[in-house]
Amino acid sequence: MSGIVGVTTDRYGNAAHYIIYGLYALQHRGQVNTGVVLLDSNQLVMKKGSGQINSLFPDNISMNLPGDRGLGHVKYGEYRKYDIEQPILPKEYDINGVNCMISLDGNILNPDFSLYKLTKALNSSLAEGKAYLSKLQGAFAGIYMDPYKMIGFRDPYGLKPICAGRLNEGYILASETCAIDSCGADLIRALDLGEMVVIQDKKIDFYKYSEQKTKKSCVFELVYIARPDSYLEDVSVYRARNRMGQKLYEEYPTDGDIVMGAPDSGLIAAIGYAEASQIPYKDGIIKNRYIGRTFLTTNEEERLKDIYIKLNPVKEVLKDQRIILIDDSIIKGSTSRRTVKMLREAGAKEVHVRISSPMYRYTCNLSMDVPQEEALMAHNKTCEQIRKEIGADSLYYLSYEGLLEACKGSEFCDHCITGNYPIDYSEN
Ligand code: SF4
């Protein structure tokens, strides 16, 4: 998965800081690589590298960079085939005499897919862009840019999010609304499924390129991926996660002394659980906020080391308590096992784990970077087997119906939960 942002402004030298602010807001979508490319009619400036945005721009030099437009990209790429650094190299994309570039979040499955062909089609004309996009299968959102126009697009099932906003002096496209907010822009709206947006000559126009009507947004954007202060269409990610916690309690009330969230992934659902149960919410683990997101650390050994460097239990809160620990998911199980162990070592009397989504059983080749099924904790295991493996006193997962109620919708991809693949290949 990735975070993408594109900016066009009326003022020379003004794009860089918006892109950088946007990437800071989207950093949760990827911490492995960061790229920024700035463009104007005469030159381009490209900065790409491994790590986070602050390692690419350590001295806040953005104010001195040229360009009235540009793209930014943050990437997580442990299991994905697009391990190229984005935005894609503009020099190779000099089409019809202009520099073109593109950033993608997602995964396009067509065996003959080529970023060059997509970029060329978007450069050529609206009709060619629409025709090329309509042939693509997969979960994707992207931004194309040249010195004259910026084009955003979203896949025909709406699996990946992308939205448009208005700056004082231009426009911004970004994976999530939190990036629009962080640039002080006004949200225009999210792109619809199978839709593209063209920003050219200070105008913004939306076009449908696909007749596909079945929406299948990635439900894990609401569960895990998106930032809680974002909106996906008109659904608040915060409210959805809070309701997941409430539903967990409604479905499976549990006696306990304190409710706590696994940092940071379970915090909002834990607040919802505490509100519904009237059991006090406590911070039982303190997170060192200067270390990156554990799930996004690519090496398993490093990840396990990270957990101890990153998290420290508050013995004062945990000792002799029956703890209800809320997390958003169990992917490989190693983090849950360590967290339960950590709570017990800190003196917890009981640890009851509650997961605010159903079992993650099948690997995702569309949106989320997860390992193959053999490595997924819930693949071919019962809840009781998982409970034993993570060492909890009890374990309960939110039902799929509960998840849909919490998300206030039903138009979601659920392949990782049910095994039902959302894309019908025969349609194309
Ligand atoms: S399989 Fe799961 S993680 Fe992947 S797109 Fe579907 S809902 Fe999202």
C-alpha cells in the first residue's frame, strides 16, 4: 500500500511544502520509501529515497524548491511487486516532448500492464486515458501529472481511496482527507468508483471511465489502514472504529477491570468498547512515539525487537487486573503474542483479547501488504487454536455483520475474511 499526493498551484515554488505536508499526513500508509518530484515548464526536481519524509527533507528545505506542481509518494512494499520508487521516473516518461509522471497506490493485475502505456494514454487525450483505464483490473488509485494537467483516477470497484481538494491557489489530490486537511485545503469530494478527475487551466472536471456499478471498497481501510481523522466517502474512520469497539461489547460482553487498546491500532475501538461496557479505559502500555509503525517494519526479526524498544507496560495500571485488550486485527500473530506476554509479565491477572474485525484468513493481492496464507495466523485455525497461540485467557473476533454495521455500509471487499474474490475477471 502507498500514500499519494499531487498538487498544482498558481505560484512558482509553492508546490513543495504542500506535497511534504501531505506526505507527513499520509506517512502511516508507508514508511519504506518516499519520493517527491516537482515540475514546472523548465525543470524538474526529484528526491527519492528509503525511509520517511523527514529523512528525505531533514532540514525543512522545501521552501527553497522550485515547481508549481508535483507528486509525492510514500510506500510500503514488503510483499508487492511494485518495488520501484515512485513517483515514476519522469525522464523515462518524456512523452510528446513534455515531462510526465505518475504515482500509484495499489496493485494492477493485468499481466500486460505497463506504467508507460498508462502514462502515455493519460498524456494523449481524455478518450485514450478513459479507454486505457477501463481495461485495468485491480485495486488502484493514481495521479498523473505533466506541465499542463493533473489527472486522478480510482479503480472501477472503488477498492482504493483518493479524494480531491481545493487550495487557495490550486488543487490537491490525495489518498485520504487527512492530507487535504493538513494542507489547509477544502475537501471537494472523494472520487467515485471508476472515476477520473482532470485539473487543467484552473478548472476541475470529473469523468466516469467505467460503467461498473458494484462498489467493493477495501473494508480494512476503515479497520486498519486509514488515519482515524480521515473520512472515506462520508464515513468517519474514527466513528467506524469506535462503533467496532461498541459492537464487540454488544456481541460478546466480558467482565474485566480495565479496557485498553493495543497501541496504536486498537485505541479507538477500545474507547468504543469502554463506552459501551462502562468499564474504565486505561493506557496500560506506553508507546515510544519516535519509532515507526511495527507492522510496516519489513524484517520480522527487527519487528519483534521493535516491539520491546517501542512499547513499555505501565505496571501500576496492569498489576492484578483483568484486562480486556482490544486490537484491530491479528495478521501473523507475533505482535499479539508479545503484547499478551508483556501484560502478563507486568502483573496482569487475566488478558482477554478482543479483535475489532473478523478473522483475517486469506491473503490480499489487491490492497494491503500481507504475507501469504500459510503465514496468516487465522488461516485454517479456529478461534480457540489462535487463543492458545497468543496465550490469551479468551479471544473473540467481531462478526462480519457487526463490522458492516459499524462501517454503516455493505459495499465492501471481504476477500481476506470470506475468501470471496471481489473482482470478476470475466467482465473484462
Ligand atoms: S482482501 Fe481485505 S485487505 Fe485486501 S482489498 Fe479486500 S478487504 Fe482490503
